[in-house]
Amino acid sequence: MPPESVALIGVPMDLGGNRRGVDMGPSALRIAGIEAGIVRLGSRFIDRGNIAVGDPRGEAPSDPSAKYLEPIAASCAALADSVQETLGEGHFPLVVGGDHSIAVGTVAGVTRHFQATAEEVGVIWFDAHADMNTPETSESGNVHGMPLASILGSGPAVLTQLGAKVPMVRPARVAMVGIRDVDRDEAAAVRESGVACFTMREIDEQGIRAVMEQAIAHATDGTAGFHLSFDVDGTDPSVCPGVGTPVAGGITYREAHTVMEMAATSGKLVSLELTEINPILDDGNRTAIAAREFALSALGKSVL
């Protein structure tokens, strides 16, 4: 069943990557008609507006190994407060970015909410990239390549300590899906972390249904539910062309819907995040329109 109420939280963050335009992602999804779609599901729609994001672009990054870390951390802290408050009010949080660095704030807010009742949550991380770099391993210094590491307790303290505890989520309750572009040092971190990682090879060999069954089992074992962090570049660029770091060989449009539909029918999805929608690099807002449809599937939209 669709949630009784869905609260959209926009995060116009573009400091975590090296491509401008991703800050327009929340506006692109609003223009694509996310409100009307949610209302048609029978849910009440609440637009909580956008989290404030600083603009230090006129200054050189104070730390080239983690560019613009301070303003990113400040926005993630504000996002964590908003997500925690949204859950506390009984609404389902739909967080829309912005680059994937925002996931640190989203997961921090979710874990804070459930920590109040001594419950854990899991995470399903849908992405072409592992996002498991730290300032020490990153080749670019872009923080949007570091959020999952921070959620798992590795990285700058201003990010790792935003949640109720460190790590915010136990690695055994994290499943990565769709991975196909990983740095060498990052790959070692993934192997050693204890997360369940389903690359495109596993999807090719087993099919998306079997992979999602396993991912959901990992994320829900002994937890109150799971957060789904959905980076649109996890799909093939033919599905979502408006992304800053496209990687060929991703999942199809229908497979993406299967990911979302299985998240919905599990009955365990507690929050959803869509990231890396970049209308500047898009074709007629195709990526935001696809993201709208994916989100509606996660929120309970079905054929019958």
C-alpha cells in the first residue's frame, strides 16, 4: 500500500562532484510531476522545500582530498534533522538530490529516528559506483565518491558522526546493487567491509529478481526496515542520460522498476532517495521523468 503521506525534501547539492547542474535535480523532478503522481496513488504530498547549500565556488577547496567538505557536511547535518523530523511526524521521506554526497545526511536522519526505539535499519545502495572512497584513497577528492564509506564509519568525522552512532549502519545490513565502476583501492575496501555487493555480473548471471531478493534479505535481517539510496546512474545511460558520471552497461528501464517494485512489496522500505539527476546533461528532462516513475513504483504504484 502507498504511504499515507510522502514528504519531499530537495537537496540542491553540486559540491560533491565535478559537474554543475545536478543542483537542479529537485526542480527537475518537481517539473516532471512527482506531486501529481504521488497524489494519484492516494497519498498526501508534502513539499518541505530545499535544504540550504552553501556556494563556496569562488574559493579554492581548503582540502583537495575532500573538496568542499565543510559546506557539504553542514547541508548533510541540516538534511539529517529534516529527515528525522519527517519520520517523527509519520511521513515517508522522499529525498531528492543533488549529488550522492547527500546520502550521509539522509541515512544519519533515518538512523537517528530508529535509534530512539533501539532499532537498526539496513541500506540498499543502488549505483554504478561503490562510493566507498575516503580522502586517503580518492583519486579526485570529490565527496560524492565517499558517502557509503562515511555511513560505514570510514572518513571525515564531520560526516561519520552525523548519525546516532558510528557506523550508522552495520556493514552486514548493507547491500550494493548494480556496481560496475570501482577504483582499485576502493575495491579492496568493498571486499574487506563485509557488505553484500551485487555487481552487474551477478545481475547478468542471476537476474534482477534474485539479486533484489538477496539484497532485501540482507537489509532487513533483524532491522526495522531499509533505506533505498537510488543513484540514477545505476541504470544504463540509455535510460537516464542526464547524469554526471555515466557508465555503460547498467540495468534496463524495466529492471529499475523491478528494483523499486520489490522494495515496495517487501513492506520494509522506510525511506527513499534519488540522486545525481542532472537536467543540464539531459534530453528533454528524460532522466527526471524516469526517476519520477521509479519513485512511484517504490511508493506502491502497480499495474493492477
